[in-house]
Amino acid sequence: MINPKVPSTPAGESKFKVDVSGPKTQECPLNGEKFTKAEQDIWSGRRPLLVMIENHSDARPQSGVSKADIVYEAVAEGGITRFMGVFYCGASSVDWQVGPVRSARTYFLDFASEYGDFPLYAHVGGANTPGKANALGQIGDYGWLKKGNDMNQFALGFPVYWRDETRQGHPVATEHTMYSTMDKLWGVAEKRNLTNVDSTGVAWDKTFVNWGFKDETGSADRGSSSPSFSFWKGYSDYDVKWQYDSTQNLYTRNNGGTIQKDHNDQSLLTTKNVVVVFMAESRANDGYENNLHLLYSNKGTGKALIFQAGKTIEGIWNKKDRKSRTIFKDLKGKEIKFERGKIWIEILPAGSEVKY
């Protein structure tokens, strides 16, 4: 039996002794947020870590989400959404648990591929039915198994991953119990010669495309818009409202009628930017049970809504191919600049209603 309790660095600490009291002068390349030089020294020796984190109502509150620089959210199956947290700058000074970790989905692979040719991708198995939704097959096709950036729990096992069935103070189903820590996963990458460069000296960000960023909007220019939406009608446990606070210039996440927190320290899940993208949703028709596997048309172009500083920008998204960065522009064709800080990207079926 796997030991559910793994000795690790205490929550909120790291194997690195990082003094974060200095001036925040270093820009995170992922979301523009400013950090200390000490934190920048840590992340500059790594590559982004992308972790599949479930959002089943029985798995809340999740661990580690508050430290993600960017979070993607989309339905995994049956109206239940899943997160892909992108960890790089915000997690540089801490080694927190992250999870519950769940399985790979093909459309998340497309977004993960924007973070260099070989992003660190952590998951527990994945869709493997032959067809367009075959995420595990695609991971092999992309060369991620050979390169070693695939962080599948099926291959790594204990002690990098472990199960904790009573983390929330009561038993939960097995599928809601898989965890790791950020330093454990980055440690595996380091052993595989996947730091900021690979074994041949190629930097992870050689082809990475940065988004544009801007300084915080002044209080007099802020609005009051708070977006809310459903991913699927009739699945209210997964309804989302981002409540805007003009004083803090932050959106706080409400999921299924409850304010969502990070289990590690009970901090609220907040963001500076909410990006809602509308993409055609379809069934994979791959023979999987109840035809649950989904596809999203995330290459091409479509409508988008960008929420920042309490205001709403109508726009479009564009992604040329799997490795291309998704670019957001307003209706005049000007590329969106994000407020420095966390970015949540919400993938909704085309035609969904968003209230704000």
C-alpha cells in the first residue's frame, strides 16, 4: 500500500532559502507580475511546470492553485471542469503540495505546447482511446516521452506522487487523492536535464512568445464588471462568478456558489485578468464509454471576452497551430495587454452566455 503521508518540505517553504523581502523589480515572462531578484534567480534555472488539477466538487479545496501564474479551465467530461495550472514564477519561493492531480486531455496539450517544445506536463494517465482525443498517444507522438518532459504518475509513482485520502479531514474517492509537490516535480526534471535548457543547451523559451503587459489601472479608471457563466447548463456545481473588488483591483473566484480557496493556506483564489474564450465543443466519437471524451476547436480563431480592472473588452483569439501562442486582440485588431498578475483562461463552448 502506498503511504499517504510523504515527508516533505513544510508547506510554504522550499529547498531553496529565498529572501522575498527585497524590491519587486523582476518581471515574470508569463504574466508580467513583478517579483524579487531572489525569486527570479530560482525560476530562471527552470522551465514552466504544467499540472492537471481536478475541479470535481468533492476535490475542493484544491492545493497549490493560488501559486499558478496562469490557469486554464475547461470541461474534462460530464460537465465537470478541470484546471491546468502553469507554475513558474509564483511558485519559485515555495514548495507546496499540488493536486488532486488528474488525467491528460488533448486540448490541454495544445495549450501546454505554447510553453516551449518540451514543457513539463504533470498528470495521472489520460484519455487513450484511439482517435482525436487520444492524449496519451499524442504525448508520445510529440516526443514528450522520449525527451522526458512528460510527468505521468503512472511512470513516476511514489514518492514523487502519493495518495492522501483524508487530506480534507474525511475520506474521499480514490480518484480525488493524488498529490505531488512542485519541488518534487521540478526535481525530476532536473535529473532529466530539463532545467531552463535541455541536455543539448536549447533554452525552453527559444520560441516562446510573450504576451504584452501593463501596469495596474488607477483607481479612478476602474469599472465594476463581475463576469459569471456556466460551462454546461444544469451543472451548477461548476458555475463560476468572478467577483470584482475595485479597491484591491482583484477578481475573487466563486465556484458552485462558494468562494474558492487554496487548501494549503486557505488563501482566496484571485486573479488580475479573466479571459473567456469561446470554442466549438464536440464529442470525440471514439468509442469511449458514454461518448464522454470531448474536443475543443482551439486552433483557428474565435470570440473572446477579456475582463480586467472591472472593465470588459470584446475581442478575438487566434492560435495558428499546436505550438503557436494564443493571441488575444480587441475588435480593432490591437493586441490585448494584460494587467500584471495572474491570468485565468476560461474555455467555454461557443454560444455560451456570459453575464457581466
